Amino acid sequence: MYTCICNAIREDDLRKAARQHRGGAESVYAKLGKRPNCGQCLEEAEYVIAEEREALPCPLAAA
């Protein structure tokens, strides 16, 4: 499923980037080489990122 239609960012890609990169949605988008356009996806993206990080066995180290 797509989380961000403007940038064609799939939920799986967002989850993978969230596990590897610290920061909020805009920072994770940057890690994917994208940036928010219309911004309608940001609330959902933040939720997906938080959910994915809560499932990590240990917190991300400072990047």
C-alpha cells in the first residue's frame, strides 16, 4: 500500500527506512531521497514510523 502518493512511497519502504534512520517523517522521506509535496500523508507516515520503531528490540542509536 502507498503511504505517499505524490512520491510513490510504499508503506514497506517507509517502515524499512524508519528502522534504519532516526527522525520524523520528513527526515525519513529525505533518507528515501524524497520530500513531502502536498503533506496529506505526513500524519499517517508519522504513525507508521512510530509503530515500526516501537517494534524494534532496541532503540535507534543517535545518528
